[in-house]
Amino acid sequence: MKAKETRQFKSPDDKRILIVDDDEDFVISLVDILEPLGYVVETAYNTKDARKKIQNFDAHLALLDIRLGHTNGVNLITKFKSANPDILCVMMTAYTDIDASIQALKEGSYDYLRKPIETHDLLATINRCFERIHLEDEKSTAIRELRESENKFRRLSQEFHTLLDAIDDPMIQISPEFKILWANRSAATFSGKDTSSLQGQYCYKLWFKRSGPCDECPAIAKCFQTGETGSIQFSTPDGRFCNLKAFPVKNERGEVQNVIELYRDITKETIMQEESTRAAQMATLGELAASVAHEINNPVYGITMCAQSLLAETRNGKIKDHDVVLMILKESDRIANVTRCLLSAVRDSEDTKCLCDINGILSDTLTLTGVIIQKEGIILRIQVPRDLPLILAHPQRIQQVFLNILNNARYTLNKKYPDTDENKIIEITGREIMIDDSPCNQIIFYDRGMGIAADKIDKILNPFFTTKPVGKGTGLGLSISNKIIKGHDGKIEIDSVEGEFTKIIITLPVAR
């Protein structure tokens, strides 16, 4: 009986075996055993034929005779695995050649059979081989699926992080210990640090320089405790105003595992809203001031007319008390001046700038606040030359700046000296200076109050930054003043020593 010629099988369930042996009768006997069991068998009787067959026959298993005439069947192992890396090779030998068997195992042989081969040994070995092939197939499939899953996860992760980095608002994920697990690029920009350096940091230490969690944090009050979303508005140490929203991330049991926090810088919006509110308040105050001034000026005008009539009578010698009449006229004029300054302070015309005298603006400011300064026991010293050059400005806005600085000085002096004291002083000085060959006026407000801490001076002009307690200040006064002075091409500088003094230096260009 001759061995059968090559047969092609496309089914993935085929179990294909290549038998290589120079004993034709032995090969036919193996074929007669294996083919009825469903194995697809191909045969070769020498190394040359075997090399050709392995190129065209995708065998799972090769049964190789160690001695093929004058050649060594062991040498075929490398050739077979080069053509088909997954093939298993089982060596067959009729000799007790331990060295050849060891060499075969070293070359990659999976097992060996000793001739004469019992049928049950043959089938048991083949079964082991195909079990191994099946396990390797499952392993390869699992590895392939795992790699595909890893690639998919990596791709989704990249898309996810790209999406997070595309969000303009800072976003972080925090653990129950308030450590940052990850952060997007905007969070790194917001904090001034690299994204990698944010991981592992405590959020309260990063954002607020605190040593422990913030009591008002929505992540504590809402997310971790109740599993609900929360939000809060807060100001940062550098003067920014933010809206924080916290979203809980839960596991399948509904337990909060971590929290995602989304920050939104609303400094500009808040400033615009505050300025809009102030503008509305000033408009209302302006209407009220105009009404009050009208009601005051009418009787004052009548008093003045009567006093002038009396003054004429005193000159004619008809009545006495000339000094009393002059006092009436002086005080009437002072009342009229106060109402004029009040109207000037609350009216903020959008018209173009005009030539202004700093002494005049300062005089109007002190008309409004000078009495309060004196009543609080504050000593006021003014050394501003009368011949300072004119500036091009909105006088009401510059007056607003002066009022704000004087009110801050009053606050800090009253805090340091609740009663009268020889050091309870506000000094206002002025001078003309040259900056980059351009003439400028410089006004300096100096007080001996509480001063400003060194680590806060750089932040004092930031919006919403204040050294006053809650309810005493909004942190917008100096910020708006700084904006006004910059709008006049000037600048505000601050020099201070905590506990000793504060010096506010305003520089404005001279009109050309």
C-alpha cells in the first residue's frame, strides 16, 4: 500500500501531520492509523523531499526519523521551524542514541518516540502535541486580543487626554486623601507648574498654600460625604476669583472613589459685574446728590443774597455786626463748595479728558473727607507745590483714586491707633519728576499705619485681594484705582513695611 499524495484541506479544524521517514512500509502503517482518526497526513522519505513538502503543507506536527539514510533528521527541525515557527517536531528512532535525542531536544524537538512504536504511545504523544498546539493557539489568541485591547485602551486614553487638554478650564481628579491623581494642561498653566509635577500633590496646598483641607471645599461637604455634586466661588492667594464645581466618581456599588474638580476663572466677569454695579450705584448716587444739592443750594442761595444785602447795610453804617455777616457769607460759600464737590465726585462723564490741576482735585477730595479725617484724630500734612504742571485727565476718576487711598489710610491708622496719637499721620506730598525724558507729576500718600506684609505687596493691586477682614473690603478699590491710573498712562507703586508704614506713589504724565 502506497502512501497517499498531497491533499489540501482549508478547514481550521484540520489536524495536519507531516511524516518524514526513509522506511516506506513504516510510513504507510502510520498513515493507516492516523487518517481514519481524522488526521490529514502528508509524507516524505528524504530530507530533500521533506524540505519541499514543508513549503506547501502547513503542518501542525512533524514526525521525524532521526536517521534518514546518510543524513540526520535532527537538522530538519531548524528548517521546519524557519518555514513554520509554530510547528511541533517529534523525533522517532530505532536506536538507543541518547546524545542524538538530547541534540534533538536542544534544536527544538517537543518529544521523541522509540521504534517499534506502540499505537497507544503514538496516539498519546500526538494527543499531547495537539493539546499543546491548542493551548498555544488559545494563548496566541489571548495575547492578540490583549494587545488589541491595550491598543484600543491606549488610543482611547490618548483621545481622552487630548479632550481634557483641549478644555480651557483647569480640571483635576483628586483622591479621598485630596491628592491630585491627574490634571489637564490648563490646570498646569493655572498653577504655573508642569502637569507631571501636579500628580501626588495635595490640592489645598497647591491652590491655597494651606496645611490641611479647606472646610468649605465642596469635595468634602458634598462629593465625598453625600455623593452629590457641589460648587463654590473663592479667591486665590494671587487675587484671582474662581468658580469650582466638584463631581463625584462612583464605583459599581455607588461608593465615591474620587472626585473631579473643574475650575473656571471668573475674575474678568466678576470685575465687570462689580464695576457695572458700582457704576449703577454711582448713577443712583449722582441723581440723589443732584437732588440734595438742589434742595440745599436753593436756601443757601437765599441766605447768601440776604447776607449780601446785610453786608451793604453794614457798609452804609445802618447796622452793626459786620463780622457776623462776613461769617454768614463764608459759611454759605463753604456749603455751596461742598455740594459742588459732592456732585463732582459722583458724576463720571465719559467725555474726553481735560486739563486738570492736581491741587484742585486734591482740594475737592479733602473737602469731602477732611472733616472725617479731623474727627478721627488723624493729623493731615500736605506739601504739594501749587505750581505743579497740569495733567490731561478725567478729574472725577483721579478724585476717586485719591478718595480710595485716603480711606485705606484712615482704616489702617484707626486700626493701629484707636485713639489720638502723635504718629496718627497722613502725609501727602507732590513733586515734578522726569521719567525717560518725559515730565511727570508724582503724588505720594504716606501713612504710619499697619503696613503690608512683604509677601502680599505684589498682590495688593490684584482684583479681590484685600488685607481687610471679611465684610470690611471687597479687594477691588486698589485694583480699580490701578486700572484708572493706567488708563491715564500712569502707574501706582507701593512701598510698605509691615507694622510701620505704607507709601502709595502715583505717577501721572504732564500734559503736553
